[in-house]
Amino acid sequence: MTGAPLGYLISAGTRAATIVPLTWFLTILSVVVCAVIGALLWFGVGRARGERAPVERRGDGLGWIRWGLALSALPMAVTLIWTMAALGRVVGPPRDARLTIDVTARQYWWEVRYADAAGSFVTANEIHIPTDTKVVVRLHGPDVIHSFWVPQLSGKTDVIPGQINVAWLEASRPGRYRGQCSEYCGLEHAQMAFEVVAERPDQFAAWRAGQQRPIPLPATPDAQRGLVVFKTQCAQCHALRGVGGGSGPDLTHLMSRAKIAAGTLDNTTGNLAGWILDPQSAKPGSKMPAQPLDGRQLNDLLALLKTLK
Ligand code: CUA
């Protein structure tokens, strides 16, 4: 179960740690209730068929009704009180949050923006956070309704156009935690994933410094030609060093990311090449059009992308 990327019965953070025991309780309670009702039905049906001796009725039966009500009310009361207590603990945003990240959900990827006193930059589909730190995630929705969900860290928060909803995360141990859009938003809803990378605070600071470091201009001839290809084919949608972009992910530090296409493919040279030439095979309905490049243009573009560390 620990390997399940969306394993919502394993908690790795404060919010999930509050929700997971309640989920187990409700699951076990449901099984017990089903078993008890099933057993009663089985006995009742047996009697009606005359397979078992009928009960001799005494009194008006109100005693049974009282017992039934009490037995039903008890688990419901426990569920209600436990749920209210859990809600009180996961509601937010927490006042002692030390980091705020703006996440914009788009068909079908996630833009991630860090902007505070420590500097500002944009990345995509990979949200880095320091461990043991409460992090506020402000959710923006420019197109349709999506939902932000990182099961091992927190419950779902809808992303709704026209308003900013707020989620929060706190990871208690380092790790990569799969996130997933959990509101149907179009053809590629299922492939609208992301990762939350929880790191020790010093590692997070190093990652953050790396993302803010400017990328040098390409030094080799093939990467320089690749930059020309990028400007003609890619820059209308993808930003590089703060230039260009709009509807697609910022690619400035593309090579620092483990996945491409919003968690769909590992970030390898082969996957990048396949994605650029034919994104609709990997992700039908993706907003990225196929790029009609010849072999040399593709190699030059890949040479450029490999410099984006
Ligand atoms: Cu975005 Cu479903």
C-alpha cells in the first residue's frame, strides 16, 4: 500500500493524519453495519419462510424500536462528533503558515508560482515544500472547475473560476507525493497530475535558489540553433527566462523536473522527443499541438532543452 501513488489511507502530513483514522473508522463501521443488517435480514427471511420457529410476540414491540433507535443513533453520534473535530483541525488556512504558493489549474496542467520576500519565479506540475512547515496554497482557476488533491497530505479543494480557494499542506517527512485533479474538467482530466516534493528546509532552500538562478544562453552550436527553433515553434505558449509564454508551462528549469506533461511521462530525452512530435498520442485532448520538426530541428531543440537545468 505504501507504493500506491494516490494511497489515501497512508498519511504523510498533518491534515491527512487527521483524516485517515476517520476514514478507517467509517470503513470498518460501514462493514459492521452491513454485516449486522445482513444477519438480521437473513434471520427475518428464514422465519417468514417458516424455516425457523416464529417468535412469540409479546407487548407492543416498542422495546425493539427503542433498542433499534439507540443502536443506530450511537454510531451516527460518534461519526458526527469525530467528523466535526476533524474538520476543526483541517480547516484553514493556518495562521502560522510560513510559505504561500499560488497554484493555477489549467486544462490540463498546474502552474506553480512562488512570490514573496525570498524572490519570485514560476514552475509547473511540481510543488516543492519544506517539511514540518505549514504551506498555504492559493488556488486559481482561469478556465473550468478543477480540484486540488494530494491524498497523502490533504483532502480535496475545488478550484473555481472567479474566486481564490485556499488549501494548505504540511508534510511530516520528506518524499514525493502524487497529486491529482479530482474534478472532471475535460478529456484529459485523468492525466492532470502533479507532484508535491517535500524536502528538508535546507534542500528546499537550495532548490528554490536553483529555480531563481538565471539560465545561461546556450553555448554549443546545436543548442543555439535549438533556441531559434524554440522561438519559432514553442515561445508562443512556453516561457523561457521570463520571455514568451502564456498558455503552456514555463520551461526555464525544465530539466529540474522529474515528469513532463503534468505527471504523464518521465522526463527523459526519448519521452521529450515523442511528446514534442506527437503529444496527442500520449495525452489525447492536450492543448499542445504536434510540432512538425525534421530530425535535425528536433535534435537541436532537445540540445537546448537539456541545458535548462
Ligand atoms: Cu482538471 Cu480535472
